[in-house]
Amino acid sequence: MHSDVSRPNFRIEVDQDVAGATVTVAGDIDMATVDRLEDARATALARNPSRIVIDLSGVRFIDSSGIKFLIDTDRLSRSGGWTLKLVRPAETAMRVFIVTGTDKHLPFVEAGDL
């Protein structure tokens, strides 16, 4: 697991298997941490996966830079021919997606529905 020195409570883990990759995120997603997500996405994409799951269940806060990252990742999946699934974040973070309407456009799933 990688840990951001400036954000000790922010963690990202990338697990890869034959089906694809799972990126597990815990902590706040904001301008200070979104570059770590971009690095994790690049790591996950390096093996040309058929699917990527981004597990946001440990995320309590997300700002506009994090939402932009997820929208961009969704667009990349569509143009790249791989499937993206987003495990719903905590309700406090999910509210941001609901208020902005992005919840209707991003491929959210419950953790048990993978």
C-alpha cells in the first residue's frame, strides 16, 4: 500500500489479477491527492485490463478535482474498451455526486454487486 506523506490518512492500493485491476482508495480525494489516483490508474492500465474497479468505500470526502478524475476515467474506459466499476463511497461523499447529478452518469455499484 502506498501512503502519501502529506496526507497520512490517504491510502491507495492497486491489486491486479487475470480479470483486471482493483484500485482501493481510503481517505479524502482532493487536489492534494488526485495525482496519486492518476498514478494508480496508470499502474492499473499498464497491463491492458478488461476491467478496473475503483473501490471508493473508504472515501468520506471528494472535491471537484476527484469528480473530474472519475469522469475522465469513465471516458477513458469507453474509448479504451475496458469496463469501469465504481464502488460507492461513504454517504457523505456520495451526496456530492447526487447533488451534481454525476451519480446518474458514472457506473456506481454496491460492494456486493461486483
